[in-house]
Amino acid sequence: MLENENTRLNNSVIDLKARSMRDNLLFFNIDEPTGEEKEDTTEIILALLEDKLEILNARNKDKKNVLRNTKKLRGTRNGVQEQFPEEIERERKKLYPVMKEARQAGKHACEIGS
């Protein structure tokens, strides 16, 4: 009984975390400014979106548009992905091989929410 309640509460916390991260994107391997330049993270990300992902008016960006264009980063060291709670990331990591295998078998496979 107590174990079931603990599991239910834990799942509720994970759901709340996921909802609060729903609109977040994580950006990886972004070069830091050199020398005396002041770091303006917003401007650095906007420049990446406009220059590398070719998103016009990046200040009005939306998550789906950014994710649709991330394929343009192939061959670079930069990366963008959705943010999820650690618990969900662990479960997704287990499912990636299944998705990859389905795609190799010619099936349409995508991540839920993509």
C-alpha cells in the first residue's frame, strides 16, 4: 500500500518536471566568446539559429521549427535536443535501439512528441 503510494507520488513528480521542461531546448558545444568579449548567451543562441539553422527572425523562434532544422547541424560539433527529466531520459535511452532497428527495417519510427 505504502509502496504503491510512493510510486504514484514519484510518477506525479516526474510528470510535473516534464511539464515544466516542455518548452526547453538544450544547446551543446557552443563556442564561448574569446578575449574581452562579453558573453551574451541569448545573442549567441540566436546567431546559431539564424546562421547555422537558417531560421529567419530567430527571436520569434518556436521549438518545433528549431527541432525541424537541427539536421542542418550534422557534421558540426553543435547540437540541440529537447530537455526531459532524468527519469524519462533513462527510459528513452533504452528505447533508442528499438526505434533505430524499426527505421532500419523500413518502418516509420519517431519519438513521441516529435
